[in-house]
Amino acid sequence: MAPERLTVGVAARLSHYLQVLTQTRKMGHDAISSQEISEFTHINATQIRRDLSGFGKFGKRGVGYNVDALIGEIRRILRAAGQHNIAVFGAGNLGQAISRSSIFADNGFNIVAIFDTDPSKIGTSVGDVEVLAFDRVDQVVRERNIIVGVLAVPDNAAQPVADSLIAASVRVIFNYSGALLHVPSGVTVHTSNPVVELLYALYFHLA
């Protein structure tokens, strides 16, 4: 049974394992070893086995882990079982790329709404999802049970969008803009910034 609250390190590592397992399943593999997970995550295989064994006995020596079963267990541990609805803000190039990507659907997240303020985009579709006017945020978030907002907007628009999401009771925001968001306690913001990742990689590989 999953603990009440995972440490940040364990939660981060389990998320990495889940990403590898999901891709492994897409490639048609039924089983994977801790060493194979290690090769893709650069996390020591002993640490991987220790992390997983803390929640039960999932693998078999010489066989490895059943991919489908382990995906289900990790999603349960991360409290991500079932389907979760998310909204994308911004129907520009980045927002459209995010909306068309299978990465969210592969992990149980459904993009059920896309918002924009550009009249030329409102009413069009990205894939099967219609682009909605931003002034409908509160209504749509509640009607469609949206729990995560993904911000693919210009920096100067990010804070107003975040404020609207918080007012609509969304407590998880994924921020693709470069803006620093001010949010109240109880709201989680994850910022995805490729520059930060590049600086981190260059420091360790060019030092």
C-alpha cells in the first residue's frame, strides 16, 4: 500500500520509471529488467529495485518486471490511476504541438479543452478538441472536471491565466512560459524550461 506522502526523491524517480515503462509498452515489450530501466534513467539498478521493493514484490529474478503490471502499480502509488482531464492555454505553435502529442494520453491525461484569446483561433480545432474563448474558463473547468492547466502562452499572459485557473479551483499548473508565477500555498506549479535543462547538462558534461 502506498504511503501517505512520498519523499520528493522517490516520487521523482517513480515518475521517471513510469515514463520508461510507458514507452517500453508502446514498443511492444512485455517485460523489463531493473538494469534496462537504469540504462534509460541513469539511476542505479540497485536503487530502482530498492524503490520498487518498498511497495511490494513486483519482479521475478531472471525475468524482470511485467510492464503492464508495474505501470499500474506505479500509477497507483503516484495517485495517478484512472483518467485525468487537463486544459491547454494557448493555441499557437507550442500549444498545438502539446495538444497533438500522445505523451499525455499515454499516461492517463485527457486534453479536454484548449483556450485562446485570438478570435481567429476560437472555434477552430486542434485534433478533436475545439479552441474555446478564454472568458469561458471558469465554466468549462467546472463542467469538464479539469484538474490541471498547461500554460503555453506568452510570458506576460501567464500570470493572468494562472490567476483564472486558481479562481476556478485548479491546483496544478504546468508552465511552459518563462514567467515566474505567484501562486498561493496549496497550488503546485511545475515550470518546464529547456534553457534550464541545457545549462544543467552543459555544466556536467563540459566541466
